[in-house]
Amino acid sequence: MKLKTITLICALAWLFLLTSYASFIVGTLTHELTHQRYAIDKQLIEVNYDASGKAYAGAYFKHSHEWVYLNGIIVEVSMIGITTLSVFIIRGYK
């Protein structure tokens, strides 16, 4: 009984950590794609494994950086929320 509990805890921790990491990467990509949408001369988007990124462009149309951050945060929170809900559903079918 204890080994099943330990296995379940490890599986849930792995699932949550993996999804959190993926959500930060996708959120960073969303952030940079929003920058690219406002770019006049878009050249390159860089998204790194440490969830940092940069959009290289010659010039941008005027835009609010808060809006760009909001797009990334919405994606991150949505993915983490969906994962948490999925874990509760899976746990309920025990």
C-alpha cells in the first residue's frame, strides 16, 4: 500500500513539474510571438530551454508590453490549471 502511494506521489509530482515547465516555455513563445505580431521587420524568434526568449526585429509598431506579458501568463495559467484539473479527475477514478 505504501509503495503505491509513493509511486502515485512521484507520478503526480513529475506530471505537475513537466507541465509547469512546458507551460513556461509555451508562455515564453506566446510572449515572443506577440512581439513578432507588432514587428514591422521581423527576423528571428529565440526561445531557450530556461524559458527566456527574444524577438529580433528591426522596428516595432507601438504596443503595450503589459499586453505582451498578459498573453504569456494566460497561456501558462491555463496549462497549469488544465493539468491540475486533469490530476483531480484521474485521482477521482481510483
